[in-house]
Amino acid sequence: MPLFTPIMAYEAGALDATLAAAAGDDAQLFSELREAFIESLSRQVDLLGRARCDGNWQITALRIKGLAASFHADPLMSLAEDALDAAPGDPVVVRQIRTFLDNYAAG
């Protein structure tokens, strides 16, 4: 599993660019899309943190990967790949994805 670097948590440029492209000049729509992404990822991180069996862990990691791919969030996609390679309940992976979420939500 690759080591997590703090830089990964702050690389939201492509994600914001994707949201901006979808929203056009509508700042309210951009804000709503951003909030929907944060809310969706937050739900999946919560599920990942509670997953203890292989099936639930894998499905949730795949959902995170799909969300990341949909929004061109490459650092998150990499973290989702790490989750797919990790054992269910791996606290390091969950913490890394939660850190990405927290940093993006704060920014």
C-alpha cells in the first residue's frame, strides 16, 4: 500500500474544476454540487469505518472509487484503491479517506 502524503489531501483542483464545469456560471449550483459530493463521501466513509466483512468493505471502497472517478478526484481514487487492497476495518485507510474528506470540506 502506498504511503499517504498530506499533499494528496489538498489536491482538489480537478474536483473543483469538474464541479465548476458542471455548474457553469451558477455559484449556487456549484455550492450544491460540492455539498452533495461531501455528503455522499461522508456517508461512504462512515460505512467504510463500520464495515467488518470483506463484502461490505469492498462494496463501500468501490462506491468511493466510483464517486472519485465521477468527479475526477484522483487523490481520492488512489485512496479508494488502497482501501480495496486493505483488510476490512483497516483504520489507517479509513483515517486517510476521512482526512481527504475533512480537508476538502474545510477548503
